[in-house]
Amino acid sequence: MEAYLEAVVKTARQVLGTGFVGAYAAGSLALNAFQPGRSDIDIALLCSDPLGEPVKRELIARLRHSALPCPARGLELVVYTLDTAQSGTARPGFELELNDGPAMAFRQSLQPADRPVADGTFWYGLDRSILHQGGRVLAGPPAAEAFAELPPDELRSLLIDSLRWWMALPAQTEDCPAAGADDAVLGACRALVRYRHGRWLSKVAAGRQLLEAGYRPVEAIEQSMATRSGGPPPSGRQARTFQEGVLREILTSA
């Protein structure tokens, strides 16, 4: 893992040259929740100025799984300018996005407009908020300086968007165990903990904190946590009902 992270940073430095500002591990690596065989490697790169298309394509070509094998499910890489990272904007604002890995389909976006609207645009602002709080520095200035926190109202809006996105998935109407339902439930737990307490936790840690606080219903949380150890996920309908409760609290307690 460490050798791979070092190789990503080395490659980024070579491609970006003097425009390289920093590299940060996000997601499960930032929240101390990386699970081999399940987690992705989430990395945010910072550059000093907007990138031209040739540089974007070279970076993608050299960081693809076929060029630099990813030792996890896949790499999710996003590149931002330093100005975007420090702006506190909720907009995607990225220079490029690359998803690729042994268990992840190749996907590239050279600008936010390339990304399908149906896939949601809330991910980026939330990820930068996580990076502000606890991004793991691979190179560059401290994450809290490189990434600005979002204004409370904008962060709340993105949390609401994320819940509504998950709830709109087709599997959320099924009564049988549904793939991804555990992520939907635990993602809602993380959103609620962030909204209530102002801190980002891993999905499982957020679920555990809500259980300790007596949050109900407990079944969806407990089953979703058990899924991480090989148990069946909750049903899509269970996940949707749980998310509806979280969404209701965030909508009505502002």
C-alpha cells in the first residue's frame, strides 16, 4: 500500500512538474477505516493552475491500473486546483477524475460537465470537507490549510442531496437483501453524525456512535455493520426507511 501511494505521488510530480502542490489520501484512508478487499484508495491531488487536456490525459494514462497496478478494489483519483480546494465551494470544481482498478470499471472525466448528472455532484464537496478535517498528507501543506471547510448551509444541502440520491436507487424498494444497502444505511449514519456533532467518522464508527446514543431503529444499523464481516445486507426497503428517518431529522432540525 505505502509503495503504491508513493508511486502515485512520484508520478503526479513528474507529470505536473512545478504545478504540483500536494497529494492527500481521502475516504477510508483518511478516516482510518480502510478494509482490504472492500475499500477503494481515494486520492486528491492539488495543482497550482488549471490543467490542459494533454496533461490530464498523460496523468490518466500513467495512473491507470494497467500502468500502475492498484493494490485495492480500485483507485478513485480527483485533481483540484489549490484555488478550488481553498474556496469552500460546494461545486465539483475538479480538473479531472479517474476511477480504475482490478474490481472497478475504468472511468475518466476531464471536467465536471463530463460526469452524468444522475451520478450526483455532492460527492466532491463532501470529500473536500472530509479532507479538511482529516486528510492524510502524502505530500504538500497540511490538509486543513489546503482544503477549506464548506459553509454550514452548503454542507447541510450536500448531505440532503446525498441521502436523496441513495434513496432514489432502484434497489431501495426491494424487500429482499439488496447489494449496497449496508453502504446506504451506514452512509446515512455518517451524514447524521456529521450533522449532529460536526465531525466526520467512518461509516462503521458513525453507526456505532448512533447505537451507543440509543438511535432507532437499531436493526438496520446492526445488520449493515455485520455485512462488513460477511453477513447479508439489509433489504432495500429497510435502508430506505432508515434513510428517510435521517433525512427527516436533518430537514426539520435546522
